[in-house]
Amino acid sequence: MSQRSGIPSEIPKTYNPEGVEGRLYREWEEAGLFDADPDPEREPYCIVVPPPNVTGALHMGHALNNTIQDTLVRRARMKGFEALWLPGMDHASIALQNVVERKLQREEGKTRFDVGREAFLEKCQEFADESRKTILSQMRRMGASLDWRRLRFTMDEGYVEAVNEAFIRLYDEGLIYKGNRITNWCPKDRSAISDLEVNYESADGKLYGLRYRFSDGKGPGPDGESFAEVFSTRPETMLGDVALVVNPDDERYTELVGRRVTVPFVEREIEVFADSYVDPEFGNGVLKVTPAHDPNDFEIGERMGLEPVNVLNPDGTINENGARFAGMSREEARKAVVAALDSEGLLGEVRDHTFRIGKCDRCGTVIEPWLSEQWWVSMKPLAERAIESLERGEITVYPDSWRRETVRWLSNIHDWNVSRQLWWGHRIPVWYGPNGETVASKESPGEGYEQDPDILDTWFSSGLWPFATLGWPEETPDLDYFYPTSLLSTAREIMYLWVARMIMNGLHFRGEVPFRKVNVHSIVLAEDGTKMSKSKGNTIDPLDLFDEYGTDAVRFGLLYQSSTQDFAYSYERAQMGRAFVTKLWNAMRFIATGVFEGDGEASVSDRWIESAFNRCARDYDALLEECEFSEAMRRVYDFAWHEFADWYIEIAKTSPSSETSDVLRRVFIGILKLLHPVMPFATEEMARTLGASEYLMRQPMPVYDPALDDAEAERVLAATKAAVGAVRAFRNEANVSGELEGLLPDGVEADVFSKLAGVRVVERIGASRAALPAGDAVVEVALSEELRRGEISRLEKEVSRVAGEVSRAEKKLANEKFVERAPEPVVAAEREKLRANTALLETLRTRLEEYL
């Protein structure tokens, strides 16, 4: 064995990720390989990272999505694009505030109100800074090739400028307004949250019969009772009732319409109205109207001009409108109201009832529908342009079903409550003057003005991400060059919260969609197929996997599993990735240290592997372009492991040509280039070991070349592999070792067949021979008497098996319903199977007769 120039004299027998990853990442970063700047000579490619919340460590979802984005960005660089992967993090308003509040309560026994706004915000900033350090180190550990010079945070000074600009523009355009509406109120956070941040679950409860005595002096109702009865799951809200309603077509209650009843305990007289919203089948068909505590009741109240009565404080306790129940929590008030009704003979039937209950996504508190004054964005005008863009295909979504789902959601969109009664976040840029003035402004308009205490929903600021990170509202060179961005990769649960809003904002503020493609990736589930959760204790830390298997192996395994379907994480895929790295490393060592002395020009095998690699490069690139990550990984894995390592390297060992050494090296480097975006560390180390003088990231991605297609070489090698495989299977089954004699099958590469199959090719053999099916051909080898008897037994079994296949196909094709109803390709395939098996059966029977 000789050593190549530039190749280390001693190559480690195994690849050591721990000794490679940190070293290479520092080199890449110091060399500026991740940096991207506007370049008129190059086409831009840009992905803005979905900013992780600064609330803790990264998880498996981040590991998958970062791998997807890094793969696409690294590939784009190698394809000649000026590729920018822009890093950033989100301040995560309600999520971070919850974390800090729990920490404050746990460590100091205080609430945010105890420490005050300024001191609390300092604690939030401290926590965000620490979390930020953790996340940045983890992203580097993942191999993320982000342009770290451009790191953005949604609370940066420049980003705050963009958020204020967006709010003020929308306000000036009449698209932001303040109004009293029902919101989803979290009593623990004492803030409104959006519909999309409420998790609904089934709960077992009670349906209570609530009785309201007639107060109009007209005597009993049509049922002879002195009261009207209503069924409700929330009896404490009756304290805020302003009407009862029945369906106008419900003949049971025609005489009740127009009558007046008294709300117990608060002694409020209310009227009975008719409204078609009422479902006669629910309860007893009578509905109580509580506009301040139910969105549907709010709409009924607005139609009828009824004044709402709010009976709750921001913390969920009953306020002064709740009479004797004031100060009680919702749960206490429910029990107390039921007990009081019962004592006064006003409690009707109590039934078991299952209903949906909404809980805060962040803290799990039961949400209270609550009337409050909030800031709202008029969404329909913004949604119209987004719908048009999606329907025209200006954004390609993988899979397309999510494009259709987004259009459906946008078509039914409601106005968006963007104000939050929290402290950590973007303060609403609205000022109230001493004489009742309201001014939207980035700075105080003057003396006596006070800023609105509320902050903006996190999704308002993150909805500006694709262009605010590039310098908007300034018209920067970055914004001009990199916007619209190329692709966004995200999880489906934020398609409405985030993606749809970015599309609306991009069109409104920039006149263009924010990205050309959206990849909706899988969700990584726990091993048992359930969602990962800290409370369940079934989370997987990606850093632990990197330590055990190596980052490249985990990245490859994640993409190998990723499709449009969620998947349970499989440690076997990480093991598979590690085994793949080992296979490639062994191939590299063979190529680096081997001497291949052969004669003549490139062999058929040399031409075959180059043609096969050419097709693999084409298929792989096309699959990545369509975000078919799992199929792309399968394609390159099958080529590298099976065709290259299992076959071509074996051919190189036994039947090299004078060109084999160069072909081996050229194809292997091509494999490393294809895999580099996915497995950057190991591929870089292998290329360097082989003497590469340039980083893989700066080398071009292999490009499909039609001139390299060689159908004849691929046909010959397919026949050769089938023939070798047939002999090897025969050896295994008959337990035969040593050299065999045999005839040369038609259409194979003779030297490769002979050496890999261990068959000495002769002109003729005796009558005692084995006929081994090899695709459309038959391989014939000479047999000893012992082997002849064994071959008779084998052939009898094979005849029986193939005869069964022929019989099955004949019955299937004799079935008129199958032939008429099955798709034509299915029927045609069945006919082809029958033809091939019939011919094979005839050959096998002929051979069996010869042995007998």
C-alpha cells in the first residue's frame, strides 16, 4: 500500500465525533463560512430561523427543524447562492413572564405586583439573557450554520422601532382600534390571550337548573310554575344576567316572551326575549344572557341593545356586582350560589354533564370569557390579500393541504385582540393626554401624557420577523436583496398564530409575500407515540443524543424519519446514522490507503457507478427541493451503502481498471458533497483526510449531467449483480464453499462475475449442473453428486413456489371483477408477473428433469 500526497500516514480506525465537531465548527465560524451579504453577482437565498423562545433549552422539535433549515442553507451555498440563515430569538412575552413569576414566588414568596414593574422587568431581562446563552451554545452544538453577525432579538432597539412603526401605521390606517369585546381572560396571568392560545379539553361537570321568579305580577307561567327555569354549567355567572331568551319557533314558550323575571340575589328585573340563536334541544330551551361573560351572549346583547353587567375582577374573583358573593373565587362562588338557590327553593334539577373547557396554553388556568376594553386589529382587510396570494400559488406549501387549511382559516378570520395586560413585552405605543387625547406615537407627545400600560401580543412582534430582521422600516440593502425570503420551515401548530400573520404583514407592509415556500415539518413524538411533555417525563434531550451518537448521526436519523406525518422518535435511526458514518469512514480509509492496479480504460463497472451516482445526485437534489427529506435520505443512503460500498468497492478490490482509483475517489467525494449539508462534521473530516484543500461548503454540489448516463453499463451491472447474487444465495443455501465451475451468463461483466461469485468460467459443463435463476437470466454451475441431490431438492421447492405464484395470478386474472375494476397499471403488472413466472416455471421444470 502506498500513501497519497496530503493524506495522513495514520488514519484512525474509527470516527470520533467528540474530537471533531467543536474543532470544525470553530474553524467554519472563524473562516466566515456562514456569513452572507448582498452580492449582485449571486442569486440570494434566505431563511430566517423561527425564533426560539428565551424560556429554556432547545428540544427535539428544534433539533429537527434546525437540521432541516441547515441542510437547505448549506445546500444552497454549495449550489452557488448567497445563502443567509438569519438567527434570532423571541422574547416570548407570556411564556417568559410565567417562568419568572413562578421563580419569584418559589424563591422569594412574592408576586410581580410585590416587586413592581421596573424591578420585575429587570428580572425578566436577566432570565432572558441567561436562557439566550444556553440556546446559542446549543444551536452551535447542532452545527447550525447561522450568520451570527446578524443575531436578532425581538426586544432589540431596532426591532422595537419596527414594532412601534407597524402599530402606528395600522392605527393611522384605521386597522387598529380600541373596543369593549369578550376576550379569553386568564385570571392567573390577569391578561387577555388569543383564541389560538386556548387549549380545549373535555371535562365532567354539572348542568344546573336555575330558577327566576316572575316579577311582572302576571302569575305563573304556561307550565303553572311561578318561575322560569334555565340550565347552565356556570351558575355563578347568573349574577350578571341581563335577559332570558327562547327560540321564537318554540311553542312551549310563546307566552313567556315579553314577561319579566328577577335575577336571584342581585334583585335585577330582566325581560324574556325571543332569538333564533337559542337551541330548543339544549337544557330546557331557555337561555340566560350574560353579555360580559360569554361571547355568544355578548352578540345577543348587542343585537338587543342590552347593557352588560360584569361580575368578575381581573383575578377571577366576584366583584361588587355579585352582592353577597363578592370576593369569592369562581369556584367558591359556584358552590355558594348553588347552595343559596337550593335554600331558597330556586335550584332545579342538577344533571351530570360533559362539556368543553378552555385552559391557558401557558399556565393551564381555566379561561374566563370576559368583557374588557382591548386593542384590536381589523383582520379581514389584511386577510383578503393573503388569501389571494395563497390561491394564486405565490407561496408553495409542503404539504399543500396546509395551504388550503390556511386559506380556510383566513376566510373565517375574526378581529385580533393584540393587547395583553402583562409587563414583559412591547409596550403599546399609545399615549393618553390630560384632556382625554389619544395619540399613537413612539415618544411621549408632551407633558401630562401617560403611556398605555398594556403590551402587545408576542405574535404581533414576531409577525414582522422576515422583514424587521432585515432592517425594516429602513430601506436597507439587506432588505432589498434578501426579501422576500426563500423558505420558512415551521410546525403546524403555529401556522395560524405566526405564519398566516407574517403573510398578511409582509403583503401589507412590503407589498410582497414574506417567503416563497413553507415547509410544515413533522412533530417528533416520544417513543410511545405520545406528545413529549416535561410533566410526563418522556422528553428527549437532543444534546444527550449528540453525546451518545454524534451530531451527524442524529441529524441524519431525524431527516430519515421526517415526512408529512408525525413520528415517534426512534433511537434505532440514530444508531443507523452512526453505522452509516462508520460505513463511510471505512470506505474513506480504503480509498485513502489502497493501490488499485488495473489494465485498460474505464471498465463497465467504472461507467456504471458514475452513471448511478449521476442519477442519485439528480434524484436527491429534486427531493430536497420539494422538501421530501425522508425520501432524499433513503435515496443517498441506498446508493452510498449498497451500490457504492457493497458493490463497487468490492469490484475495485478484485477487478480494478486503470481508471478505478480515480473513479472511486471522484464518486466518494461526490457522496460526501451530497451528504455534507446533512452530516457536515463527518463529511468535512473525511474530505480533509483525503487531502481536500478547500472546505466542502465552498465546493459545488454535484450536478446531474445527462452525458454521464450510461444505460448499457447499468444494464450489464444489474445483470452481473443478479448473477453474483444468485450464486451467493446458492452457496448459502447449499452450504458450498470454494471455487465453482460454470458457464458465463449472457450480458454480465465476466471478470466481475467470476471473481465476486467465485466461479471459474469454462466453455462447457457436464449434465450434472445447477440452474440458478438470476432475474431474466439463468446461471449454470457444475455440481458434484452430493450437490446434485441437494439441487434437486432445492428445485422441487422452487418449482412448487413458482407454480403457486402462477396459479395465484391465473385465478386473479380470471376474476372479471378484478380485471374490470382494478386500475390498468395494477392489472398490467399482474399479467407481467404471470408471464415471467410461467417462463421461469418452464425453465425450472426443464432443469429439474435434467437432474432426474
